[in-house]
Amino acid sequence: MSKPIRLMRAFFTVGGWTLISRLSGFVRDIMIAGFLGAGPVAEAFLIAFSLPNMFRRFFAEGAFNMAFVPMFSKKLQAGDEPLDFARDALSGLIALLIVLTLLAQVFMPWLVLAMASGFEGDARFGLAVAFGRITFPYILFISMAALLSGALNAMGKFWVAAAAPVSLNILFIGSLAGADYFGFNIGRALVWTVPVAGLVQLLIVWRAADKAGLRLIPRIPRLTPDLRRLAVIAAPAALAGGVLQINLLVGRQVASFFDGAIAWLNYADRLYQLPLGVVGIAIGVVLLPDLSRKLQAADESGGREAVNRAAEFSLALTIPAAVALMVIPLPLVSVLFMRGAFGADDATMTAQALAIYGAGLPAFVLQKVLQPLYFARADTKRPFYFALVGMIINAGLAIGLAGSIGFLAAAIGTTLAGWAMVILLWIGARNMGNAAKIDTRLARATPRIIAASAIMGAALWFGADVLNTALATSGLRYGALAILVTGGLVIYGAAALLLGAISRASLKGALKR
């Protein structure tokens, strides 16, 4: 039923499909920005859509999967009735989420206020409450899909689970285009697409799981010893997930008091989420089941190789991406989003937030490398304590600086809290044996990657100045941005090869895969 996980091949599979998902998500966000800009309907929709996504990360992709995937992987490796365990886990998750969805319908006004109290007393509040009641059932479908995806990943089957999110963006793009063509309400079209998209993703993953021999028919939930252990392991991860969601809440609360800021932060978030999603999600999805299997087999050297190659892979892609986001944020934002209702002021504000998020990009990805060291050992307590420290840093900066620098305080808090988490995770992992030790190859490559990225950054700065007029000209800006980005990639690749940050053999092997 399962197959060995080929680490780099799996990274490229998940990363490739995530790239397609993020690019289609750009098309979606460009259309939303063009139709709705940073106005009240856009902000109400973004808050409504963030509600089920917040709880989804808390229950399914956060606490539940961080506990479920290692346990399922070990049962799979040992042949210890993994299907029964997965069926019980799915049944318990469904019961929990049905109760949560019903409660959310009743308490939606309070949930909206918890997310964005700055909406109170204006048109955004009523819209967000109405939109939130429609979008919230999405959590049920997408959480079931997340559990099935985690089980498929543990079995070494990655592509369907990675490809399914593309359907969400395709449906959004179709609903936006259809609503515009037929003259329907754009906001209503968006919110009704959300639960439909969740159901479609669930059906895609369910069919793939069924074909893989993972036929999980829900049954009446029962509290088995395995589920009790799952709950014990998941509880600290749930608390850690709650802390992380509080960080997001703090950022949105700060932004809600500045008109347009929720939309500006969202569009900046979408841009830095492209490299974060392609690399960070690929690392997190693939490394956890692979590391769990290796630890189950007492393969310390294999675990060390997996963690170090994941770190090398992530740094080689995210450090240059972070430099680009910090050096040319305005050309990126203005070319991609500035049209229709999204004006020059919106582009400037979004670019400022993007540059700050870019500084935190390597930290956000390195967390995905370090956290599996804990979760594969069923250690979810220490990540919770580290998340608490991150929450204090984030809240202190976001709230404390909001009065002097405005909505950008939220981005600064997110970035610095991300780096604090990396430092704490790394310090805590030093007593975990060989799997957490830096090998010679990673130690040699890291400073060379930084140097190659700095060379690329200088070239981008110069190139943006040369192409400044073209980047602001309607018929030329797309081509100018393409030249700028392609040139940066070529310069980084050449510098990385010349400095030895990337070997020709490893590059050839990666391209072949």
C-alpha cells in the first residue's frame, strides 16, 4: 500500500504543484484586486474567507495532522492496522467540525469582531458576518481533505494531494469571470464559491485515497486507545496552533483600524506566499512522514541527510526570493496588481508590507524544516512553548508600534516573531542526536548562497532603475518585469554555480527529476 519516499523527487512533485496553485492564486487575486480593490467588499470577503482557513490550520493542517501523520506513518511501517486508525481519526474529526460549524453560525458576529474589531459600526461588519456564515462550512470539507492528504503523503503518494488546491483557484477565477460577464454580484459569487471549492477538493482527494486502497468510510466516533494518544499528542500542537492564530488575529486587528490595510497585507501575503508555498509546504509535507519512518527504523544517518538536504534546498530557493522581495517590491506589486480599483497608493502600501515579509521568508521556511524534528518524535510541547514566545514578540511589536508606524507594525511583528521561532527551534533541537546536526555540505553551501543572492540583489536594483519607465508603461510593464525577474534568476544561478553554492551535478540531477 505504501512506497519508499524519494525525498528530492517528492519535494519537486509537491513544490511543482504548489507553484501551479500559487500562480493560479495570483490570477485569482489579480482579478479580485481589479474588481474590488481594497474596498469594503474586498475586506469583508478576506475576513470571511480567513475564518474557516484559520480554524482549518488549527484543527486539520495544524494540531491534528502534526499528530496524525507520524502515528499513521509508524503504523503503516509496522503493519499495525493503519486503516482502522485512519478511519477512527476521520470520524472523530468530522464530529468535532460539525459541532464547530454549527456554533460558528450562531456566534459569527463575535467571530468577526475577534478578527477585525475595527469593522464595528461600518458597512464592512454586516458584510463580513453574512459572508462568514456562507464560507464557514468550507472547514468541514477541507479538513477532511487535509487528513486524507496526510495519509496519502505518509504512503509516499504526493501528487494528487498537492494538485487538489489548484481546483480552488480555478473555481474562483471561473466564478469571477462568470459574475462579471452575467452582471452578478462579485462579492456573493466569491463567497458561494468557497464551500463548493472545498467539496470539490474533498472529492478529488477521496477518489485518490480510494484508488490507493485507503477507503475511509466514516462511522460513529469511538474513543479508542490510539485516539486517546492522538489527542494527548495533538493537544500541545493545538495550543501552539492557537498561539499562531492569535498572531494572525493580532495582525488583522491592527490592520482593521486602517482603511484598506487588511487588503494591503493580504496582497503582500499572497506574493511572499509564492516561494513560501512552493518550498515551505513541499518541505513540511514530505519531510515529516519521511523523518517519522526513518526514526521508526532507527536510521539516524538517514534522518540527518533528510533534514540537511531539506535545509539546503529551502535556503537555495528562499534566500534569493527574500532578497528579490526586499529589493524590487514596488515593481512586483504595481505590475501584478495595479489596475481597476487597485490604485498607485494601494500598490505603494502593499509593497512596503511585502518588503518586510520578504525579510522573514527564510525564517518561515526554516520552521518547516525544524518542526518535523519535534513532531516525528511526538514532541509537540516544546513547539508550543516556543510559539508562546513568538506570540509575545508579535503582539508586543504589532500593538506597540501601530501608533507610530501604522499597519506595517503587523508585518514587522510577524517577521521578527518568525525569526525568534527559528532560533528557539534550533536551540531546542541540539539534543536530538545526529538528525539535528548540520553536515559539512550545508555548512559550506549556506554562505555561498547568501553571497550569490547579494550579487543578484545588486543586479535587480540596477535593472529596476534602468527599466523604471518601462515598468510604469501600460503596454511594456509585463515584458519589463519578465526581463527583470528572468535576469535575476540567471544571475543568481550563474553566481551560485561559480561560488560553489550549487554543484553542477546536484543541479543536473534536480532538473532531471
